[in-house]
Amino acid sequence: MTEFWKSNPMYWCEYCKVWMQDNPQARATHEKGIKHKDNVARKLRQMRQNADKAARDERLATDSMDGIEARARKQYERDLQEAQEAQRSLAGEWVHDDKAGLHYNTQHRWYFDRSTSMYYGGNPPAWTNEPKLPKEALFDERPHEDAAAPPQPQPKAAAVLPAAAAAQKKRAHPMSQPGGYQMPTTGAIGGAKQLLNSHGATIILCTAFFLLLPDGLLDDLD
């Protein structure tokens, strides 16, 4: 009977890069060796260093990307602001002209009438609804000063009532003056010159009293 040769299985050590018999005794003997232990420690140290390097590289990449994004954002905002300023400068601003009663664009030298929504300008100057202006320079597209002044607050009714009441209190009937009529305040005679004596004043006051009495009361007195 013919016998066939069969090789024993072998074990490959990844740390030492060697082959050995694939049995527990051979593997235990190899793993207890100093060289194998040094190789394992070297491999672990290398793996740890690689992990630290990868983390450091990732952190640097993140910081660099954040810095790039921040600088790009600042540059974008700066460019946007410069573009807006250039656009505002090109479009001009509408300012109300008190003399003409219209809004005037100093950049393009055009007038605008809010009541008719028409523009005046050009060469030769003329009124038109389609001015040769950039879209950004049109009156509705640009900030402008409003010609209308803000409405003034109306006075409260409470502030008017005292004045009206005072006027009513000061009003006197014409017949309440001496003689039934108001004495002249200017001239050679009258109360203003203080020419009435006490006797004349008494007569005048009595006359005024009787004139002010109702007609029915005078009949009763008779």
C-alpha cells in the first residue's frame, strides 16, 4: 500500500514575520520570547503614533478649512459691500427740491413728480414715463426723502375747554354797564376818566337795575 506524505500546518507570526509549527506548544514558546515581545511593543507603539498623527492631521485640516471659510466669508462680505456702495453711487439718491417741488437725482440730473409719476430730464429736457435711467436709479427703486412733513399732533380737547370757559366767563351783557349801555372808554367823559361822583354813580346804577328787571316784575311792584 502506497503512503502519501502530508505536511503539517504552519503558523505565520505577523509581528516577527516568521513561520512556525501550528500547535499550542510552539506558539506559546514563540510568544514568550523577548524578540516577539519587542516586536509586539514596537507594533503597538507605531499604531498609536499613527493614530495620533491622523488625529493631528485631521485637526489641522479642520482648522485650516475653518480659516479658509472665514477668510472667504469676510472677502465675500467686503466684495458685496463694495458692490452695493458702487451701485448706490451709480444710481444716485433722490432728494426733494423745495423750490421746484419735485424730487431731484443729483447723479443723473433727472426730476420726478410724485403726483404724476413722470420724470423730467434728458437732452433736450422733456417729461416722460420712460426715462433713460438704469433700473436701479428709478425713483421707486432708490431711497428718497419724502417731501411731506410729518403730521402735527392735534391739540387735545381738554386744552381748549378752559380757554372757552374763560371766554364765556368774561363775556358780559351790554345792559349790565351803567346807564344801560357800556360807557365810552376814551374821550372827555366816562368811567375811564373817573368823572362820575358817588351821587351820579348811584343814580346810574339804580336806572340800570330797573331796566334789567323783567316786565312782569315791574307790574307787580306797581
